[in-house]
Amino acid sequence: MKKENILFLLLSAITVICIMSIGVAVAERSILIAVLAIAGVFIATGLGFTLRKKVRESSEM
């Protein structure tokens, strides 16, 4: 597996864990956990798209 693929796999796993923790936060009625989980989803997804763009741009050259 390439280095980029491992990073994409790691970021997707982090995103899935954050999405699952939103469900836990709803069950526990914890606003703090929900806010942190939503922020984690946005950060992990944003990093994934940014990394994808950099990989695509570097391979086009």
C-alpha cells in the first residue's frame, strides 16, 4: 500500500469514529461530545480532501 493510501484509510477511519461518537453523544445527551465529534468530522474530512488535491496535483506534473 502506498503512503497516501494509508493516510486516506486513517482519515476515513477517524471520520467514521467521529460520526459514531455523534450517536453516542445523542444517546448520552452530551452537547460537548457532539460538538467535538462534529468538529472532528469536519477536520478529518477537510484534511482528506486537501490531501487528495495535493496528491492529484503532484501526479499531474
